[in-house]
Amino acid sequence: MFIWDEKPKTNLRHAKEQRRAMYKKEIEDRAGLLLRLGYKARDVKARLKKSVDWDFDLHDAPDHASEVDRIVDDVYKRNQK
């Protein structure tokens, strides 16, 4: 009857992929910012791991938690001088 009464159609697989891409992009953006601020990769990895742990403190560890090191390494490799 009303638009707000209807449940939106969601493709759960697509939503999961979008969520994973969003988290990866967020980690990449934070790593890039911390790189530009002069932080060492080791410190950035520790900081972002703690951030992910804190974000999901009340839930199971997310899939992207194990990818933080790789993402940070990729960001630092792309921006080597």
C-alpha cells in the first residue's frame, strides 16, 4: 500500500561484496592518510588492526580483518618514492 510498508529487494551476495569493498576502501584511505602524515607501515598496520578490532568489538571478526597487512603493504608500495 505505502512505499515504506514494502520490504526493499536486496541481493544479499551483492550487498556482501559491496560491504567488503567499502571496508577495503576505508582501510586504504586511512593507510594513505597515515602514510602522508609520515607514519611507518608497521605503526599503520597496528593502528588499523586495532581500529577494525574496536569497530567489531561486539561481533565476530570480519573477513577484512585478516587483510589489513596486505592492504597497507599495497598502499605503501604504490606510494614509494
